[in-house]
Amino acid sequence: YPCMQCADIFFLKADICQLGMDQRKVNVLAREYCDSIKKKLKPIILSHAMLPGLLEGQEKMSKSDPNSAIFMEDSTSEVETKIKKAFCPPGVVEGNPCLAYCKFIVFPWFGKMDIEKGAKSGGGTVSFDKFEDLAAAFAAGELHPGDLKPALAKSINAILQPVRDHFEKDERAAGLLKKVKGYKVTK
């Protein structure tokens, strides 16, 4: 299987391989293969942290379980539903996928996170300029999952809206999306 993944890089003529840390060995294999065939232009490796799956016990997202991940083509309501069902135990920071999304997506994108607290949490808006402050408030019980999740869904939806607009307004893109959605995902 690693050889097939490596071959994909060359078949696709990829200049840049942007994958999770779990795929780093395959990228290194591709670069080493370039040495053996004396290819001067090697693919550039961009490895990044992997987001956990949204459901309990999932170390990484899985395309075979649509509820475990947010997809670029997810509707506003799909994102809200997935985040609402996401594993997010009160006070637990480690292994909490909602907090991972905040750390690796929301804060780098917006530089902050505003959270509307519900009546049960005292109401009002609380703003965080650093993920560490949000994590500390969550760990201390000052921030409830019922308040965090709607703010996370709102942030993710704001990020995805330009993508949705593109697929809605561009006829070619809409056709491509329809074709991609027609493919069956296998494990």
C-alpha cells in the first residue's frame, strides 16, 4: 500500500504533498525514490497535525464515517448537527475534538473566538484571544460544551461559506461537486 501511495504522488505530478503526519513516511519514500532515479525536482513535503474525528475514540477523521469529519461541501445545518453530536466532555481538554478544531482551525483563521453563553451559564459574550485561555476556561468549568459547540459551528460555517457560494454560483464547480458526491466512499 505505501508503494501505491508513493506512486500516486508521481502519477498526479504533485509538486507539493500536503498530508497529515501519518502520511509522512510515504512522502519521505517519494523523495528517496527521486534520489534513486536521479530526479532533481523532488516533491515538497508539508506535514501537518491531524484533526481527531468528532466522535468519541476517533484519533483521526475518517472519510468512511461522514459524522466524524467536517467536509468542504457540508451545509450549514450539517456542520451544526455534526458539531452538536461531537464528543466534548465538560472540563476535558485532552482528546477533545471540539477544542482541537478551535486550536487548529478557528484561532489560526480568526485570531480569536467569541462565545455566547447561554442562560444556564450566566449569559453574555466571552471573548478569547488565545487558545490557551479558552482551554483553561473550559478545563475550569467556566465554559460549557453547550456554549462552545454553537460558537465552533458558527466559526466553521463562516470559513466554509465562500466555498459553498463558489459551488452554488459556478456551474462548472457545481457539476464537479455533483460528480464527486456520486462516488461511493469505501474503507
